[in-house]
Amino acid sequence: MRSLVQLATAAALIAAVACARPEASGSRPGAQPGAPQRIISIVPAVTEMLFAIGAGPQVVAVSSFDTWPADALKLPKVGALLDPDIEQVIRLRPDLVIVYGAESELRAKLGRAGIKTYPYVMGGLANLTKTMRDLGRQVGRAAEAEAAAAAIDARFDAIRRRVAGRPKPRTLLVFGREPGSLRAIDASGGVGFLSDIVELAGGENVFGAVKRESVRVGTEEILAARPQIVIDLHYGRDLAPDQIDRERDAWKSLGSLPAVREGKIAILVGNQFVVPGPRLVDAAEAIADVVHPQWRSGR
């Protein structure tokens, strides 16, 4: 947490810049006149959306947790949700800052500096293309956003259509646990984009009745849920093939679990599974490959 001195310094800087902040220079390529030309995003999912709708040239800085696309990695980093560097944000003279909707204090500070903010609120799967279309209108890329969102919706619809009428295997989706063990397991509850993807892919979320985005579960609860498929997500770092094998082998301690007996433990690696940006459609297709391996062929 920042000290009182740091907060006072930041407040003074905000006040100074609010009185004399240089205007951003001319339009970036492709952006409509009057649209924001210097955008900062501290929300990785929205950074990905901005680049997907063609607004990458308007982005001047991103959060310290952004990992995609490659062009975003070349931009200055301004911290993240818990530690945004407000002084650096203001020095970059943005005309729009993407923040999490819950960050009311940060929005107020930027507002006092005359900087407009876009409050992002994470939601279910439908929120992805809804947000992309809204962003397009906000940043002067409405046509590009509509095209990108429609393409994603079409791919979601293809999954939905091809798994329709198939049996719904009981599916456990795990997005966190201690490496190499079955301790501190975080699984998808029945709310949010991960649960929506399980349903889209034609599975039944074994903890779907828990109306939370995540649920901390133990091995006894997992045994009682009797999943037929386990999807175990790993992100933040790459895993070598032998590491993937070790993570899959960790589940062998639950030998009576249907998913273990039937060899249906899938280790999926990549940030696309947990960042609700445009790559979420790739994640949905990969999860559908696990739940219904024949869905692409329609068989």
C-alpha cells in the first residue's frame, strides 16, 4: 500500500496536470476524428480486445500483466490493478484509461486530472463480444469491432451447434492448485466465463450449483462430485512435456474417480484460458476438443 507521502505526491501531480495537460497529437491511423488517440489499458483482457478491433496504434501503455499480443509487450508498463503507477499514467498524457469498474478511487483521481476512463466489468462469456462492440464505439473503431465480434460469435455458435444433442459429461474445470499436488484446488463454480465455456462445449459443470465464479475444493468433494472429465488449466508459465506428465500424474492419487479410471485428465496450458479477451474463443474450442473430441467433424 502506498505511503501517505506517495499519495500526497500523486495527488499534487494530478492537480498540476489537471491545470496544464498538453493535448494529444493528431489522429492515429484508421481512428475516426475525435476518437481517443492515446489509450492506456491496465486490463489485459481489454488490451487484447483493443488490438483485435484495430485500435492497437492508439494504445500507448499497458499493465505489467499484459502478455499478448506481441505489439503490446513493446509498450510502457504502468503497473496493474493493485499498484497502478498514477504518476506515470499522467505523464503519458492519455485521453482514455481502461480500468476495472470496481476501481472507483483510481477513476476519481484520473477524473480530477481531466482524464476519461472506461470502466471494465468482467462477466460471463457473452460479455466478451458485447464489450468489444462497446469499445469500438468508444475508440472510433465501430466497424472493425463489429466485424471482429461477429467472427468470434460465429465460432462460438459453431461449437454450440455441433455439440447440441450430445450427452453432457460431468466436467470438473480446475484453474488453480499447488504444482504437482492436489492441494489448494480452485475450481470453476457456476458463474462466469469459465463455467459458460464448459456449458458451451457440451459439458456439465460438476460445481455448477455453486453460484460463484470460483470454489475452493478438497479431494473429498471432488470424489463426491464424480467428474467424468477433468480439465486442469495451467497459465503464467510454459510447461515442458515432462512437467505436463507430472501434473497429470498428480490426479492418479484419486484412482476411483471416473475421469482418472477412463484416462480423461486434460492439462491445458496458456493464458488464453483465463484472460477473457478475444483468444477466449480459442480456449473454448480447445475445451470442446476435450469434452467432445469429434465436434469439429460433426460426427
